[in-house]
Amino acid sequence: MRTIAVAGCGPAGLAAALLLARDGHRVTIVERFDAPAPIGSGLMIQPTGLAVLRALGLEATLVARSARIDRLFGQANGRTVLDVAYATLGQAGLCGFGVHRATLFAVLHDAVTAAGIPIETGRAIAGSDMTSGNRRCLVFADGARSAPFDLIVDALGTRTPLAPPCGRELGYGAVWASLRAVPGFAGDALEQRYRRASTMAGVLPIGRSPGAEADQAAFFWSIRADRVAAWRDAGLDAWKDEVRALWPATTPLLDQIAERDQLTFARYAHRTLPTPVGPAMIHIGDAWHSASPQLGQGANMALLDAYALAKGLRESDDVAAGLAAAVALRRRHVRLYQALTALFTPVYQSDSRLLPFVRDRLVGPLSGLWPANRIQAAMVSGLIGSPLAPLALASSGFVR
């Protein structure tokens, strides 16, 4: 039995804590907020992430609170430029699930609580130090130090203080809102509308988050980070007019937004730590690799990292060997999706005029034809690179 500190209470940290505790390790979660809570609106759970939730026994709970997504659909100037169906892969029940971040958090957090895993809150982490016996302690912002641990799992996200800076901030982010679902949108699809690559709106069904009385949809609007201040200064009415001009059907959603505080701006970064492990330390999820949300893989990659960590430690005699095994299980898939996301993000979020021209007139028409339709579906599902096979997980679909 090893003593393990999991730094961070997001999906990566909660899933890692559950898996490690079930293997008999003594786990403590350390969280900077006084009350752990999710940040953000909607996300997609792909077949990859669902496989990990199935292994945790949480699949049915998550699915019951989410919205099944069978298709991704996008148009620009009335022209279909994205049409991806999971059914193209020919696997019964294969789909994604739109879910509020609060729902995913609650499902994992409830399981952590039920397992009796302690969570130390209000502990802002500043760094870590090695101690005797090849162990490591956390260093907090107030100068205090934790007891030494056999392993620290860094799940603190893109701006983690436990890893050196790397990568770059992306020019484009998005403003998000969780709203009451309204008629006029597909209940089983992520729908998007584009104007070139600089303007994008999307609607994702996300089921019911904790406390919600009706089904919800996540609405998002792409925006360059250096234009957020001007967007705020212009006021909601000017922005709503712009959204309606692009996508008139969003009017009933926009009518629910009465204050700017209902919208949360999310900034993204593209980064990959070249060395995700060190003595008594591993970085997982966004602390290891982060990218734009274009392929919808962030939470799913985090869940896969957590599962690989538990498997690596379970099958190795010492911590260092277990960490090396965990990274080996994930490195190829991480590199592949970091490359794919870097390739496709400018097609949908950039100031380029050439890339969206090619997208609209070449990629869009091809997306409905074999083999392009299968390749796109495999990318969106997270299954390119066969990430589940090394983990001995199955990608069988979910049938309600």
C-alpha cells in the first residue's frame, strides 16, 4: 500500500483517486477551493471516457443525467461543412454523451465521498519538494508543507504550479452558457454554425445538471481572447444581434440570457509536457496535455490517463516503474490527438480565410462519403489510435 496525494479535484483527480483507492492505496485529495466545484458548462463524454466510467461502475449514473449524442453537424452560409455520425463506425450503441461539467463532477465526487477518500480543501499548492526515502511533499502557498507521500498525482490542469510552463495560449476561446433546452434543435446532435473560421456558435444538449428542473443545452460562441473586453463593453444586445444574424434559431436561447454573468469565458492552451513523470510525481489530464476543445477529448483523455496510472502501478513492483508503464500506455494516443487538434483547430477557430474556404468546398462535401466519414467519426469518438486496447477496456456502445 502506497500513500498518494492527488492534487486537484477535477475529473482527472477524482477518477484517479477512486481507481487508486480501490487498489488499496491510501489516497488524499488536495484541493485549493474551500468547496470543490466544477468550472465551465458542457462537454462531451466519448466512448473512450465512457469505458473508464464503466470500469468505475458509474456509466449508468452518468448516462441517466446526460443527453445521448449520435451526430455532429455544422453549416456555413447554408452549406453543410461538418456531418459526423457515430453509426458510421458500425458498432451498435456507439455514441457520445453531452453532459454538464457539474454532472460529471457530481457523479465522480459522490463516488469519492462514498468511498471515504479524504479531501483537504482550501489548500493552494505552490510546488513540491523531494524528501528522504524518495518521497515527495506538497508545498502550499502559505509556506506550509504536507507530510511526505510515495507519489503525488498532479491533476491541477493547464496552469499547474507543479510543472514547468510550456506550450502556448490559443488566440481563440469561447463564451459559454447553460440554458434551458428549447425546440428547434436536434436533441441528439451537437450543432454548429460558422462564418469563416473566426465566428462559430454551437448548441450541445447536456441533459440535466444537479438542481436543474428541465433538460439543458450548452450554448457557446467563439471569440478571440483579445476581443473579450470590447465584447463586454459593447453590451449584450449588440452581441445577441450578431448571434441572431448568424443563426436565427438561437433566439429562444438568447432570450434566456439577461446578464453577462450568465456567460463564462473559457481560454484554451495547446501544451504537452515533454516529461510527464519525475521522482514520485506524475502529471495527468490537462496538467500533462491540453488543447482546444475542437475534437471534444479533454475530459476523456483525463479519464484514460487516470486509468492508465492505476493499471501501471497495479502491474509494477515500484512507483517509478509504474509511472513509466502508465506513460507508455498513453503516450502514443496523447501525441496523436495533440497533433490532430493542432491540425484541425485553425480550420474552425482562426483568422484564416483560406482554411475555411477549403473546409467549406472540399472537406464538407467529403465528410459524408467513405472513407472520410469513418475517419471523422473515429477522430471524434477518440478511438483513432486504439487507446482502449492497451488498457484492456472495451468500447462497446451504451444501449438505454
